[in-house]
Amino acid sequence: MTKKILLSVFLLPAAMAFAQQYGGMWIPTELNEKEMKDLGMKISAKDIFNTQKPSIKDAVVQFNGGCTAEIISPKGLLLTNHHCGYGQIQAHSTVQNDLLSNGFWAKNPDGELPNPGVKVDFIVDIKEVTDQILEGTDNLVEPELTKKISKNIEVYKNSQKIESYQSIIVKSMYYGNKYYAFTTETYKDIRLVGAPPQSIGKFGSDTDNWVWPRHTGDFSMFRIYAGKDNKPAEYSKDNVPYVPKHYLPVSIKDKTENDFTFVFGFPGKTTEYLPAVAVEKIMTDIDPARIAVREVALKTLDEKMRTDSETRIKYASKYASVANYWKKWIGEVEGLKKSNAIEKKVMYEGSLVAKNHEIKATLDQLNKLYNDQAPYALNNAYYTEVVRNAETLKLAGDYYDYIASVEAGKMDEKELARLKTKVTSFYKDYSAELDAKVTAKLLALYANKTAPQFLPAGFSKYKDENQNIPLVEEISKNSIITGRAQVNGAALTADIEKAFSNQDRLIKTLKKDPVYQLYASMKETYMKTADPQFTSLQGKIDDLQKKFMAQQIATDKDRKFFPDANSTLRVTYGKVKGSTPRDAVSYGYQTHLAGVMEKYVPGDYEFDVPKKLIDLYNKKDFGAYKDKTGDVPVGFTATNHTTGGNSGSPALDANGNLVGLNFDRQWEGTMSDINYDPRFSRNIMVDTKYILFIIDKFADSKWLIDEMKVVK
């Protein structure tokens, strides 16, 4: 494949340029208002982002560092996905009071549940600061370049006057060719208001994840609380609901195909401007390795979770997290193939070279570097995924870092407290016996899939999965890390403070621990044989990618370039649309409650349906929430360009009203992180009609509807 790429780049006709269609994750200060209005938008760009008066950006927050949420009432009522609030719902759940299975609805503000550690971040302002950050860097190379940029960022941040509850985050865009400063404001008292049972909020679970047609009511509700002055404050029972500068009206108007929509949120990461060779490595090497590791972990967890309720609750959030990107990567590989991503990149690179011959040298170097890096990149993929998904090894990594920090004299009381909190939380939802099986199977995979030069001495003994299970079980039983052996007269899982009471003894015991020694052998071998080479080559790739990005922008004057997603606030826009992902297969743009009933499997952990929802459907008790079909719309798709981090993002109509809650992408289009293709790429949203129907008719929580401005 790579040789074909090297030849084809220069043989294809220059006229075959990259097709620029829909797609884009635009910085909200740099919107193409004309294009948006041509597609149907009725409001102005100033209505979306404005620092001088309230605008839609004042109703959009980053939820707990990973998802997006939006304010939908003048009392700080917050809407996000069920899967974004899943950890908080789980934290309030027990076997006796299972909020995951039963749902939760506060009957009034006094019943709303606090969530220590959860925060939301508003974006107060965005400024391009490229000149300030790159000042004095013209003739610098690494590592001096990075040092100078870091210094310039600190100088800039220190020059700005902000409130104590505000921060400034400086982010690079276009691979370091531009820099932007984001002023954020953080609220820390966030309370759980409501969540449907997972038979609604997670309906379809893993089978339907990344799939359309979809029938998931993926939403949960929180509320932002503030001090009496409406400013951020630590949790207190005396805090009051936050009064926002702006909140989103909620529309229950019918949707039609080709309606304009836009999504406003915090997309996590995309890599739209990679060369063809990089896409080839992802498609043929990296994604398949990641998929293989997670497949083993998921199968082992699933076998236990299906037969044991305590394990199901304990591992629910973790299982969903592991499964999420496992399935995404499978779709990504298929989508890259189906959309001819590599061939498209080759054509585009050929057209660039025809206009600017200097780009040929850049591409030649990138091809060589990616091929040189390939064996190290593959080992990196296997190693990081195995250590991440074998929880016992992940725990050992925390203690390995702890010892290194102590021995370097860097472990202070604050860091120690953070470690204790982290492992205490980890042990709460950890089963040593179950993870011994997961670890045994992953060690076998690693031993069989990894080239011998990257394996620790004697690691071949782990090649037989069946022999591994009793072997790793014995290691686990004799380990203080798993909590099955004691140190300082206590188990780490039971009494962290007592176990840490004699630090010297704890460290000596850890160093002799069989799990610790297994992890250390893997880590130290990886750090010696793969990581330096991988990292060094990646640094050279990054430098060239920055150059390649600048060359693309300078050469292709007809293309509009948006910066790759990097968890900063973005706007993407498109139209409500169905899709035709395969020959003779067509999907409509809207699903309905009837589809929930069609998928209903009594007692099934993925497709069970609550009796009350069945009764509402049979009685056709839909209230104001039915559409022209006479049924309640559940989900819809559009051509908005979204990714991870957009979960919980508001989907808005031409007038800026909330019409849906973004929660997923169509499986056939998950390659949009690398290669957006409007033929296949669809974002999936919960319809606001279904959200309000569940709150009003199913949960009997009309008091929450009464807070909102509902547009009929």
C-alpha cells in the first residue's frame, strides 16, 4: 500500500483536488455567517457568540472536562447525555437503591443530589494570540522552540486580569501554526436533578452503540448552583440555583428533512489533515491492534456481568467506556475503506504537489518517517491498550509512579492525598478475581501479537491463555496491589490510611509484589525498546506535519480550513438528513417510539422497556409531544460534523432553539475524525420532543417543564 501511495501522489492528475463539502468544526469567533444563512440559518453569528451581550455561548458548558451540556432554564437547569452523567448516577446507586435501573427524579430542588468533584466550564472569551505566542521563535528549533512558546504563554497569561474563578487556556491550532486564548469560568456545585432508567437512557446499550436507526433516550439533567452573588462557589447547602446570562428555548416543532441545524460544543480530537501514509497506518495497523485488545477485555467482563448483578453495577460505567471506542474503531476502519480515504488523500496530495513542488519533499519525508515508526507505533498501541484495560496492571502503574515520585523527592502531602483518593475510588469498583481473568487473557494476546524484541525476558510463558488463568490468579492472590494480601496490617482495598502508615515498609513490599514486578518488567522493557524510538520519530513527524499544514493552507486557496478539534468550543452546521450507507440500504432521518416497541425484548439488559412507557405507548398518551405521524419522535440524524466531546452538545435550529441533544454518530461514518464524508457521516441526536415526553409523561416531573421556555 505504501509504495502505491508514494507513486500515486505524483501520477494522479492535478485536477483531482480534495472535494470540500459539508464538514467543519469552526471556532465560534470565525464563523462563515453567509454560508450558514445560505443553508437556512435565521439568526446572526453575533447571536451565537458575543462577549458584549448575552449569546448562545453563555448557555453552553463543558461538562466535567469531557462532555458538553447546555442550560435550558433561568434556574440553571442543565441538560446533557445519560452516558455523560452515568458516573454520577452510578455513584448514587447501590444494589438496594439502583438508580441506574430505576432512574432518578428529584421532586423539588431539595431532592437534588450533590456530586463532589464535578464541574462545568463556561467560555467567557476567545482571542487569537498567535503573534504573542510565537514572538521570538522564528529561528528556534526543538527543544528551545517549545521552551520559548511555553514561556510566551505564561507571559501572556500573567498579563491578563481575570477573576479568581476564571482561567486562561492557550491552545495551538493548525498543528502549531496559530494560537488561541480561551478565558474560562468554572462552577463546582453541580447537582443531579433527573435521569431516566437505563432501559430508556441506555436503550440498545452496546448492540445499538454507534448504530442507526437509534431509539435511545440518552439524556440526564443536572443543575448549576452558585453563591448568593451568582458567582462560582464550592458546594454548600446555602448555595442557590445559578441564574444564567442566556438559556436555550426548547422547541417541540416538527422536523423536516433538510432543515438547518447547528451543534455547539467541545469536540475532543480530530486529525483531518494527515497525509495518506498516516491514514494507511491507522487503518491497517493501529486500529486493528486496539480493537483486538478491547475485544478480549469486553468478552471476559460481559460473561461475568450477565450472571452477577453486583458486578454489573460495579463495572457498568467501565464496560461502557471500554466498549465505546472499541466499536468506534471498528466503524472507523470500515468507513475509511468505504469512503476511499487513502485514495482521496493521494489525489489531494497530487493536486497540491502540482501547484507547489516543495510539498513533494515534505511528503517524501513524512512517508519515510511513518514507515520507520511503524513497528514502534504498533507496539505502542498494544502496550498502552493492554495496560489500560488490564486494571490490575493499571493499578500497578499508579504504585510504580508513586515509588518513582517518592524516590525522586517529589511526593508531597498534596500528591499523596491525590493518590489515596484515586486508588480508593478505583478499588470501590474493582474485582481482583474478575480482573485476574482479564489480565491473563490480555497477557496472552500481548505475548502472541508483539514482536520478540519488544517483550520482557521469559515473557513467552504467557502465550497460552489457558495456562495463564491459574498463573495470574496465583499472582493476584499474593499481591497487596489487588488487595488480596496485606501490608502494614491492612489491605489496600480496605484501609488505605493504615496501609500507607509506614511508607518505607509499603515501598519495600510493593517492590517485591508479583503484580508490581510483572508491570515493571513490561514497562521498563517498553521504555527501553520502543518508547524512545516512537517518541523521537513522532517529534519529527509533528514538526513536518506543522510544515505540511502550513503548506496546505498556503497552496490551496480555494479550500476553507478549520482547525482540528482539541476540546475547545466549536460550531458545526449542516442539515437534517437520512442516509444511504450501503447498496440498497436507505435510512430515514427520524425514529419514533414505535421503534422502541419493535425492539422490545422483555427482561433483556439492552432492550427491555419500562412498563409505564409501554402503557403510555399503548394508550397513545403522548400529549403535546407527538409529531405529524401521531407518534413521539425519539431520535434524528443530520450532517453535522461531530466527535467525542460533542456528547451532550445542543443541536439547534435556524432560530437558535434547542431541537435535539447530540449523543452519537452513525457507525458507517465514524471515520469522520480522519476523513469527513457527507455521504456517510451523520450525527445522532435525541429529539427534544422525546426528552420532554419522558420528563412530563413518564417521570411526572412537569415542574421541570414549567421552568423551561417551550417553543410550540
